Amino acid sequence: MDQKKSVRDVQDKILEVMKYIDKVCRENNITYFIMGGTALGAVRHGGFIPWDDDLDIFMTPAEYEKFKAAMAADGNEKFMLQEWRTVKKHLEYAKVRMNGTTFIEESFKDRKDLHQGIYVDIMMLHKVPESNFMQKLVYYESKFVTLYALTQRNWKPKSSGQALVCNLLKVLPCQLIARMCYNRIYKYEDMKEGFKWCYWITPAKFRSGLFDTSFFEEPVDVPFEDTVLYGSKHIKEYLKYRYGDYMKLPSEEQQKAAVHAMIFDVDKDYSEYLS
């Protein structure tokens, strides 16, 4: 199937989703931060990275619970909250999707039971003690739940090592192990001092997913396309830490690899394709 619209058209729909999230957050005193490639795009391009087809934000678990309740109370039928659960009450991450659109990724092309509209990702930003031992422990526990979550979605391993681990997960009591891992990952959320921020429930490596507390203090308005979104007051320092020379453009091959969608359509519901 041919893609029906340009990446720019998809970005416009993603921005519409993000404006809705931003509205709910501002009206309910909820904090989020643009992150990763979204923060990079804001600084380097004034909005979306031109070839990118996603938008990512951070929320802490506490802010996410507030957002979940506020979105439910808002009752806007154009958008839905999709939670990826591996064990009860814990998340890998969440998405706010737009009804009546299509954004089908390779991993989900056979999932007729799954909403596959255009979306914004909500990633969980956790606290971790300053102890290097505890950080490494939480890091490896995060990697376990990441791989376990991926195996629940028909994800295809990209190396023989990943395939070996995925096969091993099939014979382990993964629900029990994941619950134990998540209990520690979420354990430090009430810490007031002596912690760093972390985000390892992804492919992120140890250093690139461990952040100084100054990166995510009170948010400030950051220009993004025709609006402003919440971002770090130290966004340039965050980007330098995360990417190094963040103003340098990636190769064309890397640009093509950044596209997530196998099929997208801004006018038709995903169900028309899956059927």
C-alpha cells in the first residue's frame, strides 16, 4: 500500500495531538518535557526534524497518573490513551492516539485488535539513587522489562544475541520477574534529594539514559512549529549531553531509518487497512 500523504501532513496531525496534550496539561497543572528528537528538532529546526514522523515527551509516573485522570475527565472523543502494560499498574510507556487516522508500524501490521492511529509517545521519567550500584541494577532491570514487553508484540530480534534472550524469556516466569523489576524501578519516585533522573526502559544505553536533576526541573515554554511546548530550561545542555554535536545533521541513511510508519494515512481510519 502506498503512503497517502507526505511526512509533513503526518507531522501536522501529530502536532494536533500534542496541542491537545499540552492543553490538558496546562489546564490541570501537569508537567511534561519534550525529549529526545523532539527537543532536538525544537532547537535545531524550530519544530519537527523534517524527516521524523514521531513526537516524544517525558512525564514522571505521578504526573502521568494526573494526566490520565484529566484526559478521562476531559472526554474528548477525538483522542484515546493507549497504555502498554506488561504487569498490572506498571507501564513501559503510553501513547495518545488520534481516532480516524492510520499509523501502522512493521511490528504491529498483523494486530487487528490494536488501535493504530497517529500518536504522541509519553515516556516515563524515573528517579534513581546516586549510587552507581543501584543505578546499574535498575538499568539491567529496565532492560529486562523492555525485552519482555517487546516479546509480547511480535517484535523481531535484530541480532542473534537478542534472539537468544527472547527465546530464554519464553521459559522464564517473566510476569513474576517483571513485577519485581518494576517494583524497584518505581521504588524511588518519592525521593526528594540524592537522586538522578533515568530513562532506560528503551534501547537507551546506560549513560545516555541517566540525567542530572537540573535537566528536568520546572519546565519553560520552548517554541515548536506554530506553538510553544514545555521543555527543559537547560535544553541545550541536555541535547549536548544526549547527542554531543547536536547541530550536525545525520546521514541520509540515518534519516531514512528514523521513519517509523510502514503505512500512514491522515484521512482514513487504520481499521480500513487492517481489514
